[in-house]
Amino acid sequence: MVSPSIYGALARPTLGHLDPEFVRMMEEVKVMLRQVFQTQNDMTFPISGTGSAGMEFCCANLIEPGDEVIIGVNGVFGTRMCDVAERCGAKVTKVEATWGRIIEPQQIAEALQKVSKPKFVAIVHAETSTGALTPLEEISRLTHDAGALFLVDAVTSLGGCPVRVDAWGIDAIYSGTQKCLSCPPGLSPVSLSANALQAARTRKTKVQSWYLDVNLLSSYWGQERVYHHTAPINMNYALHEALRLVLIEGLEARFERHQSMHHALRDGLSALGLEIVSQAGHQLWQLNAVGVPAGIDEAGLRKRLLVDFGIEVGAGLGPLKGKIIRVGLMGETASRGNVDRFLAALRTCLGK
Amino acid sequence: MVSPSIYGALARPTLGHLDPEFVRMMEEVKVMLRQVFQTQNDMTFPISGTGSAGMEFCCANLIEPGDEVIIGVNGVFGTRMCDVAERCGAKVTKVEATWGRIIEPQQIAEALQKVSKPKFVAIVHAETSTGALTPLEEISRLTHDAGALFLVDAVTSLGGCPVRVDAWGIDAIYSGTQKCLSCPPGLSPVSLSANALQAARTRKTKVQSWYLDVNLLSSYWGQERVYHHTAPINMNYALHEALRLVLIEGLEARFERHQSMHHALRDGLSALGLEIVSQAGHQLWQLNAVGVPAGIDEAGLRKRLLVDFGIEVGAGLGPLKGKIIRVGLMGETASRGNVDRFLAALRTCLGK
């Protein structure tokens, strides 16, 4: 769900991408994004593409051909990042966990002993495909002790649960507008630490993507305002408004809301004899992997929820296909009314 | 300028990217894009980024490391394409013309004699930086005779003057939403011929960009509807409405409108003692490079037009900086009222 005022922002008259009014708005987007990412990083701005473009931005700028990287894989998005990184010329060491479980610091420590000079260690903070939230602080410490950069996928976590870029020593991070920022999809907020930016600035080879080259983008999003590409103007209006709403609510209050809606859902599911199947103690608040009871047709259940009740839930992916449905409670959607509406619909569908 | 109904479309409620309603709309976008591109190409759809992402899409999918390509360079966008192609691993042969002039078929013929096995020849159809429109048919014939693919930048031409993909034998083409389609920026419509698609499908190496890999994108935009990335939903609503408006007006009527507004502007400028400086006989209708008279401060003129009259015109770029202003008459903006308003403002600014 998207707030009405964000739809209003989307429909505001399109300005030129170098118009002084738009440039002023870009500054405000950067300032607000820094607050939401909890960072002082100067290089904090939205990439002109959806979340996967942010993933590619981080990989393309940091990786030079032949670089070694370590990537945690416990779902779709870690798997995807390995593919993206390899296309950038990286030698990838995968650290795998069963889908639905987190990546343990000990696993990263072991990988760091095997890989001589890793460029970065990457973790998907909130695995949207499984509902598991991997804690980052200990992994960050291990990564920096090994002299590597720390890269984080925060597509689903940003705005829904704590993401402390500076406090947790995150060097490169990307997100998406359409998850807990509750904005339509179309942009990927990113942030790079001084060390990550330095790595991109001192590369021996050009960044393989012109569109995503931070050395060029920084001249447009920085003080120079040199034309690079034409930014998606109206999507930036929408992000501006979405960030404003996040900050008006307050980060801590917003996180607390996501947490309490998760608990309300979990308790309601429990009363129906259902449970959230991702690893206990590490369950995402904003994306709930609900186990489908034996004998229930999962695709039929999702279709009925959509057609009869106007509620879209996600399918299980990969090894979880047919075994779970994924119930998002992100941003505007994380409300008591929606939890109750979903539980009532589910009760009807299950004939309980 | 963007039509009010397009703003209305932008603000429609966001659907899921695999929602049956959205999927049906995607089909209509493809059907309408084929009509606007004047092609039967199955692989005709919008890339989830702005025009430069379309350029990178074409280069990244067609080029394998070491491939030779020939690129016409007569302005900013030909120059940019050389950079993009080199980052994809191409050996680039530039065919250059003075900024403001077209690329001549004879120049391409000469380049084709020097380059043994070119993967493609690329031309910027309408050079937005200079206002020159390079004719494509003869160059297409030469390109195909040499066994190469023909790649065209139609960012500014599509929807404002004839772009006949099939009749002109164009194998790969990209455009932008924010020029003559008169939609906000955010998507890049592309089309690939069967031969271009075959080249992408039979590559020996993976496409270096995961986000732009047509082999993955075709599963989402094709019949399978396999999740790839999350499409910018609301921007697709806007493009859908923009294409509908183009087709309701009719391509030929729309081209004629752009042509007659160009003539009205040219005549009005002439009465002020000003002229359009791009190559005679090849001047774009939708982007007019107006020579700045000696003694006039070009930046001051643009600023006064913006601040006092609410009219944004473009600066000259590269060798044309300070020498021209670029007056767009694209899509909705190409109206008699706007031409008159601009001429009256210009007359005041010049003290005539």
C-alpha cells in the first residue's frame, strides 16, 4: 500500500532534470535518505532503477575483474548477487545456509580464512524470499578485521527494522522504494562509505556499467550537477514524499509498528494452527513466511485470497515453493486492520 | 509538458508486478509500442531505466568482449555510446562528423571497408545535443550488406518524426519516455529484431549486466512471466497512457504537427533575425538548435527565460556551448501556443 500523498507527489508536474527546483529537491532527498540509512555518508542517493539495479551498482563499482568476494546465500537474493558479481568479473566464494535460516558469523569467519584478499563480504540483511533477518554487527567486525568492505542488501529491511549504516560499519548498501518505504517501485536508494567510494575512485579499470558508474553519478548528485542521465523526475518526487512520511512517523516508532504487527499476525496464525517457519529468533517483521498446512493447495489459496479478498501474498520460491506463502506487512501495509483482514480471509479460505 | 491524463495514470494504485491486471497492461504496452516503433518485433518492451539504460541494454546484449563496432559520432550521444560500448569490451571505430551535421552514408561505407567483421553499426537518429537528423535507410543497407546489425538511438526521434523499424531494417533500437512520447522520464522503450535477439541468445559469454540481460528479461516480458526484477509499476501505467495518446492522435498526424511547429518556430526566429544552425535539410523538428547572436550572454538568456517566463530551454553542449540554445518542441509541447509564447519571450529578452 502506498500513502495517498505519495500518489499526489507522483502526479506533480514534471520538471527538467537540471531545473533549480528539482535540484533543491534532490538535496532534500539526500538529506532524508541519510537519516533513514542512519549514516553521514555523503554518497547517499537513489539509483535510477529498481532494487536489483542497486545490487548491480554496488557490485559493478566495487568489483574489478579477478577480485575475490564472499557472499552469504540463504535465499533468492544472495543467489542473485553471486550471478551479478560473477558477471562483474568476481571470483565468488559462497557461504550457504538452508533457506529460511540466517548466515552465522562463524561461517563468515571460516570463509575469511580461506579467501586470501576478499574485496568485500556481502550479506542479504532481510531475505525477502524466506523471511529471515541476518544480524550484521558481528559479521561486519569480522569483515573489517580481514580488511574487506562490508556490502549489505537492505531492500526489504530499510524503513521496517533497524538498519544502522554507520554504527554497523556498512560500506555499501542498497534498498528499494517499494518495500518498507511504501513507495511505488522505480528507484534504489544506495549509500557508500568513504572507503567504498575510495575503492571505486581508485579502480584500475573503468566501471563496466556507464549507467551505474558512481564516478559519473557523483557529478550529477554532487555539487557540480553535471548532466549524466535524465533522472526519473516523478519517481524522485514520490521518494521525497515517502521519506518525509517515514521521518514524520519517526524511525523507532515505525520499527515498533512493524514489530507489533508481526506479533499480531503470529498470534493470529497460531490461533489458526499455523506458524511462521523461518528461523526462530530471526524472523522478519515485515515479511512473514507462513507454512502451508498439509493438504492445502498453496497456489489455489493465493489465488482465492487475491480474487475473493483482494489480498496479494507471495509464493514460496526455490526450495520453499508450494510450502509457504509470504505475507508482507511493509510500510503502510503494516496495520492492525490489514492483519485482521488477512486473518479473517485466511480463516475462510481454510474453512476454519 | 505531460498530458493531464498521464499524470492521472501515474497516480493510479500500485499493483504487484505479477498481478494479472498488471500483466494484462504489460501486454497492451508491448502491442502499442510495436505500433509506435512500426515493427512486428516480438521483443519490444520498456527497460526499467531512462534512455541511457536503453543504450546500455543494446550494447551489453549485443557486444561480446573483442567485438568490433562502428559508431557514428556527431554529438553527445554518439560520444556516450562509444564509452558504453568500450565498457562492454568492444573495439570501437568512430565515424565522426562536425557537431550539428549528419553522418553521411559514404563515411559508413568507408568504415565498413576498414573493419573486418563489425558486430554492429550504430547511429544516433536524432542528436538531441545538436538538432541534426541523420537519414537511416542508406546506412542500414550498407550495414546489412556487410553482415552487421544496425543499432539506432531513437531517444528524441520516436513519436516526433518517422521511425520505421521494420521498413528501415533496424535490428536494435532504444528510446526514452520523456521526449516525443511526452511522458515523465523513467523507462526506455526498446525493440530487437529476430537477428539481434539471436545474437544475444547465442553469445559465448554471459551478458555483463544482469539487470539488462535480455535472456532474463524476455522471460518476464514474454509469456512465462518469470520474476526477474520488480518493474516500475506506476511508470508503466504512465507509458501505457502516453502510448494510447500517441496512437489516438495517429503517428502521421503527430509527425505533421511536429513538422509544422518547427516551421512556425523557424519563421518566427527568422523575423527576429535568428536562425537554426544545424545542417540545412536535416534539421530536427522536435529539437531546434538556435544560434545565439553575437554579444548576447547565452546563460543569462536561458536563466531569464526560465525565471521570468517559465520557459526552460537547453544549453549548447561540448563545442556548441555558449553558441546555441536548444528549443524543444516535443510531444505535448509542440503547440502553436508554446511557439508563440516562446517567440514573444525571446523578443522581450533580446530587446527587439
